[in-house]
Amino acid sequence: MADSTLRLFNQFYDLDLVVNANEYEVVLSYFKSKTTQEKTAQSYTENLFRISNQTDIDVLTLLDSFQKSDDMTITAVMAYFLNSFSDKTVMFGVNNVIVPNNGVARNIVQ
């Protein structure tokens, strides 16, 4: 029997997951149909598997929640999930203007 798994490794997120190759292709195909950039589709795919791993929700169930979403909604939802897992000093967002805390910024040595 052939191995039907795929290892995802992303050094930036310290991600090392073994995922079902068929599910990976389904998710990647969906994001390719929604984006114009191959790298964006791959990134969204890796991140959806990461979200699935962190939340213990099946990746195809998560993908179903995107089925009627436009590109901006997909980006916003991905940013929401990634912000919930990331270091609190990092904020992913859509045109999110970060307003610094002047009291804290004054004490940071550059």
C-alpha cells in the first residue's frame, strides 16, 4: 500500500505536520481557485492545516466554512485564526494600522 501522507514543514512557524496527501490536494486546489498566486495558495493551505491541528477541527470541515466566502473574507478569517495562535507581539491583518503605545515605545531602545 502506498503512503498517502505528506509532511508539511514551515520553518517560520516551526510547523512540522504529517497530513493526508489527498486532503492536501483538495485544500490546495480550492485555494488555487480563489487566489492568483501559487505561493498564496500554498501558504493558505499550510496555514489551514496548522489551524486544523491547533483547533482539533478536521481540515475539510474548516474548508467547508470557506466555500461561500470571497477573497477578503478568507484573508480576514485566516488572519483571525493566525493571530489567535501567534506570539502576542505579532498581528496579522488586512490593512490593519498598528497604533503604538507611546509610553511603551518611548522605553524601547532601537
